[in-house]
Amino acid sequence: MSPASAARPPVTPAGDVVRSALTLYLDVHSSPEPSGEEARTARVFGDRLAAAGLEVTRGVGGHGVVGVLRNGPGPRVYLRAELDALPLEEETGLPYASGNGAMHACGHDLHLAAAAGAAELLVRSAADWRGTLVVVGQPAEETLSGARALLEDGLYERFGVPGVVLAQHAAPLPAGMVAHGTPRAPVTAASAALEATVHGRGGHAATPQLTVDPVVTAAAIVLRLQAVVSRETAPGEHVTLTVGTLRAGTAVNVVPATASLGIGVRALADASLDRALAAVERIVRAESAASACPREPDVVVVSRAPALWGAPGETAAVRAAHTALFGPERVADWPPSAASEDFALYGGAGDDLHGAGEVPLVYWMTGVAGPRQWAAAGGRVAPNHSPRFAPDIRSALPPAISALAAAALDRLAAEPGADVPGA
């Protein structure tokens, strides 16, 4: 029996479920914590899962939280949400805005609230499905290090290898819409973050001839790096390169000894990313040599994540479940994005951290813009990572809960002893 055609319990959240999830959202949004510092967020999220009836383990891979609901024999389905915020000053003007220098500008607060709401719905409908639900609150997604930390801490060994891992992400689409990737392209790009440190010779600004100015070298590197995309990459490869940080010096009359550049590279194909990273290192080293730097630069890959591909069969099944739930007019295709995620690591492809082989992944976008927002902005609402990113939470949260619960139910067994194809 196909899970999509089986009779399913309703996934529209009751008012008390929405209120509980909304309370969590407002709490987390107003008290965000950046990557690696999510102690309070983890505690609040774990408490909410425990209150819903899940068995909660804390401190997995850092501040990671894992909630488990065992409901007889059947598939093991993971739901993943993220705990961390961005180091960004919020400019939304919302009454529940953060004022602590961090901001949930990527929707992770919505993801957590939707996961908690979906878990509560699945607890209430436990008589209608079989299997094991595992809800993961992942730390440090924004630094692309949290998924790896969880897996290296034995996530799958301790809580079981999943038949599928599900996740959704807030996107500047109308609330109530979802968008799925296609089998022809990745959902998100491969990416890497590098820290390059150029070593000069410091000294007095009045005697520049006695120094090797690393700021000049860093400036040359920034300019030269632009050619990696414009002259070394085929237009169809879809590579982007950004120098996001440049740190050097402490005073205007001092030539510093070092300059550090934070460099981000993204590509839709892992091979394209490899070529771009090799070019970055070559340029950093060559410009250092051209400046007669007294020692070789340090080039460190701080984090890296592969391109995210959804499992075709499982993605098609979840998309069908969403179409049945929302109607075809509210389910769209998602074009490949240069945004990046460490969610791909849960699948194990090319980097089997858990020894379980490849695990199917399903990942979709959920809209966050209310009708008035959408109309007022002409469809160009503030995007993720903007200090003005402001989901219309009352219209975005209920469908986000429903979308996640419907996807989980589609992958769980519909009746005692039933199995789910592909799980």
C-alpha cells in the first residue's frame, strides 16, 4: 500500500498546538543565540519536546537535542530543525524583536516551532501510525559544523539509522506555499568557508620601506579573487565567491604584521567547488610571494558542506502528500539555490560519517510572507539573512507545522506492521 494513498489522520494543527508552538517561536526569536552558544535555545526546545511526550537527550554534538518517540515496529523518521541564530542586529521593529546583537534572520526559530508542533501532532495521532520518530535540534548550522558534530557524536549509532531525514526551510514565498527541488539539480549549493592569513612585516607608518604591508597584499588578493568566477569558471558552473571579512591593524600609524581574510565559495557541483578552492589558495600564495611576505600564508578550510540533493523517490512522495494537503496551486518547484546547508551530511553521500551508507533526504522550502507583506513588497519581501527578515508568523507557522507532520506521516507506517516503500 502506498503511503500517499493510505488513510491518514488530519494534520491541521488544533488551536492549542499552534498556541504552544507560537509561544516557543516568540521566546526563541526574542532570545537568539549564535552558533555554538545555543544553550538556552536547546534547553527550551528540549523541554517542549519532553512536555509533548518524547524521550529527550541533551548535549549531543555540543548543544544538540534529540527527542525520540517510539511507536511500535516500522520506519524510523528523523525531523531536523536548527537552534542557532546569526550575529546580526535586528531591524524589524517587531514587538518581540531581539536586542542582544543576534537575530533569527534565517527562520530557524520557525523551524524549531514547526518541529515542536509537528511532534505534538504526531503524539496525538499515535494510534494511526507505527514506527519511530526522532526530532533533532541541531546546533551550529550557520557555521556548517553542527551536523558533522552530531554525526561524529554517534547520532545514528545512539538513536538508530533513519529510513529518511526530513527538513524544511523558511523562504521569502507566500505563507502557505511549499517548494520542492527537482531531480535534475541540487536544492542547495556546495560551499566552503576559508580563513586566509597573510604574514607581513609590521612597523611604523612613517617608514613603509622597512615593512611588508599585509593590507596591500590582502587588497590585491581581494581584487584578484574576482577573476576566479569571471575568468576561471564556466558560466554554467554557477560559482560565487565572497570575501566577507578582512581584518588587519589596530592604529592608522602602524603597519600591521598580519591581515586575515574570510572567504566564502559556493558552487552547485562539488567538482566546481574543488576547482575554485584550488584557485583561491593559488592566488593567496602567489600574491604573498609577489609582496615578498616573509613567510607563507596560512590557508585553512574552516567548514565545508556538499551540495544537497533530495532523494528522488522520497521527495516525490512527500511532494504528493503536500499537494494533497495544500492543493497543487500552493506547491511549486524550487530552482537550485546558491545558499548552502550542512543538511546534506545526514545523507552520508561522499562523506559517510555514520557508517550507515547513504540515507535518503527530503528538503523543501516553506513560505513566510503574509498576504499584506507580499502585496506591499510586490513579491520582493526581505530575504533570509536580512536584518529586516520578518516572517508573518501567524500565517506561516500553521502550514509549516502541517507540512512537516504530513511529510512525517507519509514516511511512517500507516497501520500496525505496515512498511513504507523507500524508507
